[in-house]
Amino acid sequence: GYSESLTDPSYCEQILVLTYPQIGNYGVPGNEKDEHDILRWFESHKIWAAGLVVSEHCDSPSHWRQTKSLSDWMAEQGVPGIQKVDTRALTKVIREKGTILGRIVHNLSDINKLKPIVDPNTQNLVAKVSRTSKITYNPKGSPRICVVDCGLKYNQLRCLISRGAQVDVVPWNYKIQDEQYDGLFLSNGPGDPSMCKETFDNLKKVLASSNKKPIFGICLGHQLLSLAAGCTSYKMRYGNRGHNQPVIHNGTKRCYMTSQNHGFAIDANSLPKDWEILFTNANDQSNEGIVHSSLPYFSVQFHPEHTAGPEDLECLFDVFFESIKDKSSNVSVKERLQRKLEYSPKEPVMSERPKKVLILGSGGLSIGQAGEFDYSGSQAIKALREENIQTVLINPNIATVQTSKGMAEKVYFLPILPNYVEQVIQSERPDGVLLTFGGQTALNCGVQLQQKGIFEKYGVKILGTPIESIIETEDRKLFADRVNEINEKVAPSCAVYSIQEALEAAEKLGYPVMARAAFSLGGLGSGFANTKAELKILAQQALAHSSQLIIDKSLQG
């Protein structure tokens, strides 16, 4: 969010441009601190960005945690912002020109009186954002981690403390070679890594020491470790910024979505002996991480603590801690990372390219309906055709884009029902089937075909979302059970199959409740009930659409 980004020290002396249409909708939270005296909702103690550019600022934010508006917060801290800017057009300029210098000017008539813009990369920004003295968090914790603060984000601190560590945070130029610790962590930070000569000189001494303690670096920390190891860095034309940067793990070839903000990178061709590439950016092939082939040293360019996906690569912290605790093991950190990032599917992944694919298309549309599955299904057909895969479509509605001439090779205007679909499978013998482009109707049909063994009978592979995932998300009880397995919360609920069971469940949960028909199109028959009489009517309607009814404790209001 914007409150986290603005307080991220990596944005020091940068003007932040946000392309979302409206910014500030949820305001700014208060300054509450956790049990370790760390601000809960921010990444540092102040705004570090030099300015903010948005298309539209929300003057009336709404969130239960907000204490002030974004504008008021920035004004308090003396940070300028500007709105009514076409930020997407501005982004195109930046994309074409590369990273450029800029300033926010209030009065254009004064612009010629201003001093020339100073390139912030000519300054030691790390010295500006780093703390100046040592501080210890969770002093009774273990293991003991020494953190070099080059612009440390609080979420990195949280990731270390939440794993039970005692964390000693030291300044960027601290003589870490003289410090006692079990593991060394190198934080993120702003600017050109070559400006931090004192830091990588200290790191060189640590690497040359006979006492080999685990080291983990993130972002600028990755660049500093790489420089200390003997690599070279370079300034990127654009830099990699945002929360959707794809990186590929060198060992497993798996791709992860990551958050990044950096304008410098490490030249992978300059890696010295015994150091290997850990991750590579899938877009521009720039280096995204390194690992030592035998010693417990590794670092990444992206932010694994930023949760670009649900804790996507926060497991790298677990690998770091494992390498600290398991000193006697002969397992290298490279091998630990390989094991952690490997994925073994329950069923073998289809290795052969399918030649013919059956698509269960969108059903009939009424006036006013969006037809989103018609759109997504059309895109799927185009993508398959580009890959020279023959497409067979079942769709009962002639008035759709999917059924237009020139889309699928063959179209069956038939209802999306198991017996009709089986006949088409028997006739066409497709290699695979896509169930997720026909809305609820196609999902329900696919589940029934799976349960009857039709796909197995004809050797049809389910492509895309596994059928088990469809079943476990469509069956609300199974979904709640799976969510509980990962210690997340869902509204208290009961799955029922009759009106009487619905009334009993509501008494158990307490009114008001929400009744939802399972496996139903667009929530048909669903609604809120405040009394027994209301629920009775609602349950009768819902059970006309589905055999299963979910009664949820209402969180309305």
C-alpha cells in the first residue's frame, strides 16, 4: 500500500508515481506499536519518498483503522504531492526515457529560479537512512542475528523476530567483523551500492574470515554481498519496480512473482568461482540472486518479505534460519534452497503438448449480464490457436464471441450437461479439457464428469486448475476445512441439506445469518436472514437451486 511504500527507506530521494486511478481511499493508520516497540502499519518511522504523484487523491477516506487522510499525513511531514496528473501517460514517458530526474513545482513562474536538479545517486543515501547506533530487539530470543541497516524495512525486522531471533541492528558502516552473532542479515536500502564502500569492505573481511556464519542479503544487501564477493554492478536504464516482477529459480526453473524497487543490478557474468546464479528476472534477464556453492551465503535482489503473493518467498527466511541452527549438517544452503523451492505435484504434469482441447464454454446470457466468461473463454481459444492446438467448443448460446466464425475449429451448440459433453468427448477424443471458461455451469458439469469417471474413461487430461481445487473451492465446507488447515479464519458456517437443518444451524450460529446455495450460478437463492421466518423462506428458495445450502454467521455491518 501507499503508506508502506512512502515509508520504505528504499524510496529515499525518489518521487513516487502511482498509476491506480484513485489513491488514499483507506486513509493512513495510527502510530500503534507492537510488543517490540515497532510501528505496526509502516515500514519505518517517517516518509522517505521525496514526493508523490497521483491521478486523483481521495479526500474522504473510509477505513476502520484510519486516523487521517493521506494528504494530511504528507503535509504533517512536509512531503509534497500532486494530483490531477495523467500518471499512466507519465509512466509511458518514464518507460521510454528510462529513469529520469524530476521535481514537483508549485508555481511554474519560479521554475527558472530553481537550482539544477541533483542526481540522488551521486549521494550516499544509505548513510542518510541508516540508524547511527546499535539497538537490540527481542533480547531473550535465539538465534542471534546481526542486521546491517542500509535502509531496513520494518517487515524484514518482523520476519526475523517472528522466527524467535534476537536481532541486533547496527549502522551501515559498523565493523561487523568484530561483532558476535549466529547469522548476518544485510538489509535493503536506496541508491548506488558503490557508495557504500565501508560496508562491502567490512563484508570482505567477514567473507575472508575462517569462521563461516550464514549470510542472507536482500535488495541493496544482495548487491553489497555480491560486490564483496568480487562481482561488478551497473546502473539499469529503467530499474525494476513494482509488485509483479517475475523471477525464475535457477535450480527448479519455477517462476515467482516478486516485489522490487532498484535501479542498479549485479552483472551475472562477473560472478567469481564458487558463486552461482540463484534467480534471474524473466523479463530482462537481469540477475535476481546469488548463492555460494558450498558455504552458507545467499542473497536476492527482490523483497521476499513483501508478500507479492501470499507469503510467496518468505520461506527464504526459513532457509536462512535452518542454515544457522543445523550447523552439523553437510547440506549446503544451495541444496536447502533447492529442496524448499521444489514442487512435486500429486499427479504427474502432462509433459506432451495436447493436440486437441475441449472447452466448456459460457452458457446463455441474459440482458444486463457481463459475460466475463465469454470474454475469458474467447481469449483461451485465441491462445490455443496461436499454439497450433485444435479447439473444440461446447456452447449452447449462439450470441457469444466464443461461437463467432473463425474462433474455435469446431463448435457444438449443446447444453453444458454431462451426457452431452460425454457424447462430444466420445466423438472428438480430445487430449485435454478446460473447465474454467464456462462459469458455474461448466464447473458443476466438470465435477460431475470427474465423479462419474468420464475423463479417466476416455483419457482426457484436465488442463489448468486441478479438479480437486475446483471441488474444494466450490464445496464451502471443504473450503472452510482447507482454510482452517493453514490457520486462517473463515466465518463460522454449517453445510445443510434441508430447511430443518438450516434452522438448526442458524440457532447454533446465532442470527443474523447468510444463506448461500452451494454450486449455484451467481449466488442464486442467497441472502441474509434476521429471523427464523426469513430463513425458512430463503432456504426454500435456495434449495431449489442446489442440494447443499451454506449457513454462515453474518458479518454484515
